[in-house]
Amino acid sequence: MTSQPKLPFELQPRESVVLFARRHWVYLAQQVGKVALLGIIPAAVVLVGAAMTVGLDGGVGRVLLAIVAAWLVYWAIRTYFAWYRYQHDVWIVTNQRIVDSLKRHWFHHRMASADLVDVEDIAVDREGVLQTAFNFGNLRCQTAGEQPNFILAGIPEPTKVLAIVDAQRDAARRELSGRV
């Protein structure tokens, strides 16, 4: 039995979660790859260059080691927050609404919600080799609400998610018209 992840909001009466999704894992891999290129490679170049010229055991070498250590700590922190954002950038589709929740860091939380009955158009955008090969892309939901567009960026299996949102939207509209 799979346990339901902790939701960043309270469910309304008679509301149930239909889909809980986050960005595709390729997004996180790209962020970690960027860290490898921008963090580790320059540090390695500086260390190798210093070892070949001034050495690492003298005063200049120790200063360079301290600078490289600070550089690597900075990139380690960036990696942590890339992972944190990945873990806390979620979309939840319930039988009543779509919720977009994002926490960039510990002191930031943005959440937007749109009633399914307000969803007018749904489209899938999938461009590029990675998105096609790994089956992820963007799901754009145009709404009649205050936030005109919901974009679920980098979502796995976007056509499957489109079908789920479409079916839930139709069910919510049928239920609304049955109550009127």
C-alpha cells in the first residue's frame, strides 16, 4: 500500500486526491548536472593548476584551498536547494480543483488553486529530444479564474495527466449542473 504524501493544504469536504505529481526526475538530473559543470569542474581546474604551479602546501596553496572549499560549499548549498525545490514543487489534482504548490526555500511558499469547473482549455506541450524520449512536458490549463493559466511544467506523462484533468473537470461540471 502506497502512503499519500503530505499535502500542503487541507482538503475540503467531499474532496479527494486524484493525482499527486512533481516534475520529472530529468529536471533534477539537469540541475545536478549544472552543479557538476559550474561547481566541480572549475574547482578541479584551479586545484590542478595550483598543484602544477605554486603547489598546495605553501601559503598561496592554502588560500586557494580555502577559496575552493568555499566555492564547493556554495555549490553544495545550491544543489540542496535544487533538490528541495524539486521535492516541494508539486501539483495536486483533486475531484474539485487543481493546486500548484511551490516552496523554493524554507521561507517561501506559493500556492495557487483553480476549481476544475473553471478550466476551459487544456493543452500539452512537449518539445525536444529529452521530453520526447522520457515522456514529460508541460500541461497548460486555461482557466476563467483570477490566475488565467496554470502551467504544470515538466510533468511526467502529460497526456495521461491531461486525460485525468479532463475527466475530473467533466465530472465536476456534471455534479455542479446536477445540484443547480
